[in-house]
Amino acid sequence: MIQLRGGIMRSSDRGQPAPNYTSACVVMFGVNILWLFVVIWALWGLLAVVLSGWAVNAMIDRIAARRG
């Protein structure tokens, strides 16, 4: 049963904890970035893929630096 207390939903019966989908998320990110790079390569060439990869890496590094 779900109750609303102080504006926060709380479940009175705590079932099993949620599964950890981190590895599945990382794998699917890799699959999606792969097909995206193949499409970019087919449309604009290898240089565009290299620049896109560099941009994605820069964004990931920025997020990592922000998180500590």
C-alpha cells in the first residue's frame, strides 16, 4: 500500500530492492553510439566520426570532473 506523508510517497510494504541496471545501461549506450557513428560515417565520413567521438569524450570527461 502506498501512503502520502508529508508530500512524499512511501510504500508500507518494502519488497525486494530494485535490480541494478548499470551494466545494461552501459552496454546499450555502447550499442547506440556504435550505430550512430556508423550512420555519421556513411553520411559525412570518418573525420565527422572522429570529431563526434572527441565531442562525446569531452562531455563525459566534463561530467566526470563535475561529479568529482
